[in-house]
Amino acid sequence: MAGIVAIGHVGVRTSDLAKLTAFYRDVVGLRLTVAYAGVVSIFEVGDVDLFLEPGRRGELAFDLAADDVDAYRGRLVDAGVECGSPKSSRTTGHRSFTFADPDGNVVTVTNAHPRMQAGPSRGRSRSRRPGAR
């Protein structure tokens, strides 16, 4: 049965991506792993990625990583959940869809990275000292 294997990422929207990226990198001490100027900054935080993206301040988002996106979407549809159409990104290679929970929170389901499918803490080392970049 298709299922969720991890929280894929946590997203924070910001009105100033460069400023918030510098804060999380230089002050908080997170390791910046991907940066596309004006588009997204991605930090590695244990087994979860923190995404900083332009948008309305105060908005948070997260995604769930599924072992089989299409099968999991089918499972939700069978349970009566209205789901968005699946999409594939040429940029990231991700396949994803969205649905709303009973409170109206929009959740994105995306395909799991190999490190997520390996299970918690097996895909990444947690031996980095706090603040290491």
C-alpha cells in the first residue's frame, strides 16, 4: 500500500529572500545546500529541508513525501479527498499533487528522495555539530 515516508520540507515565505537567507545561514548557522537567487534557498536541517521562498510573510508550508505519488493520490481519492492533478517538474524531477485537509490547509504530496526512502537519519549524518556549515 502506498504511504507517506517523511516530511519532505518545511517552507517559509519571505518578502526579502536574500535577507532571510543570510539570517538563517550566518546567524542561525544552518547549512545552505541550494540557492537560486530570487527563487528559493534550501537549508539542510537533519532529515528535513527548510525552504525559503518569496511570498507573503507569515505563510508556512510543508510537503509530505510519498513512496508512490500516483498510488497515494489514488488512495486519497478513494477516501473521498479532492486532490489536484498530478504535476511533474522538469527543474527538480519531482512529481506532486495537492489536497486540502479538513481545516483547509493545503498540503503538497511529492515523490520521496532516496534518502527519505532509506528511513530517518539513515540518509544523512546527524554528526555535524550545531552551527556547522
